[in-house]
Amino acid sequence: TYLAMPIRFSFTKGNDLKVFAGIGLVPQMFIRYKQEQQWKTKLDAEISETIKSSHGYNTFVISGSITAGISYKYAKKSSIYFIPEYRYQFNSTYLKTSGYKHYSRSFGINFGLTYIF
């Protein structure tokens, strides 16, 4: 589990129908690792195990972020928005001394309603 705080620079154009575009960085700090495993033996005995370890993981990773989307103002103080986002991790989740490398890539969609008080 990583705790992240996105830092984003955005460009907005339009009034009632706005177009968004942005880039940014997402610094992430390692918090913990927990994996729960369950399996059956040949004799149908059910066994479970919880693995908790923080060894072998980078304590800090950083990702780049690209966003583009729209916002539509449908009332005087209300709007709706839809903003897809792509993230690309620059450094490996595992330590440099590890035999493995892991770089996260993710695609998400931010959407919702906005009301201005």
C-alpha cells in the first residue's frame, strides 16, 4: 500500500463547456504490504496464511500523470465533469538489489458533480 499526493498542472478553456488538459507528478510513500493466502491440501484441509512484510520494496516511488477531460455547466452553480487519467511509474516498486522489476501503469476515470456555494 502506498500513500500518494498528486501534484498537477492543468489548462482549462471554455465557459459552460470546459476542456481540461493536465500533466503532473504523483509522489508515493510505501505504507505496508499485506497478502492473505488460502488453499486446500490433497486431503481437503483448508489452510490460510497472512504475509506481512516491508522488506524488498522501495519506500518511495514516483509516477507521471496525464489527464484530459470535459466539464459541462448545466445550471448556474452546478456542473458535471469527466476526466480520464493515465499514470506511468518511473521507478520500480522493488529495490534495485531485487531480481524483479515492477513498474505500475494505470488508467482511471474521474467523474462527478460540482456545486458552487
